[in-house]
Amino acid sequence: MAKKTRRTFTPEQRANAVAAYAACESYAQVARDLDIHASVLRTWVKQAEIDRGNGPTGALTTDERAELNQLRRETRKLTQERDFLKKAAAFFARDDDQRSR
């Protein structure tokens, strides 16, 4: 059985889905019309509320979430580079000790 590929949606498609929900206020109906799962639509609606400033205290907006993901990637890369340099420094220090004997 072939594995289904994950569909992707543009920000415009998500905004249209949220607007459609706002018009009829039925997750099930809008999800059926757009051929998506109701929980996906519910997540988009919640995120749209947060982006408008109506979400719970401390919730991250879409822009903040994207920045956080970018910073985490950068931190992971810098940590890997630092660890590599530590290992290289230890290797060359050990090599120098063996040559001085």
C-alpha cells in the first residue's frame, strides 16, 4: 500500500478556510467542503485568533513561532560547530603532546 503524501496549504488557502469558518461557524461543514480534517481547520482558526491578538496570554504568533524555529535551527548548528571544534582542538593537542616526547 502506497504511503499518502502530506498536502501543503499556502497562507492564502488557510486564510480563506478561516474566513469560510467565520461565515458559517461550522468546522465540520467547512472541513467537508475543503476536503480537510476538522482538527486541521480548528488549529488554523485558533492560530488566526492568536495572530489577531485574541489568543491566550503567552501564545506565540505565526511570526514569533517562525522566528523561534529559525533560532532553534541556528542554535543547533552552532552547537554542532562548537562540538566539532572542541574535538579538533583536543585531537591536535594530543598530537602535539605525542610529538614533544
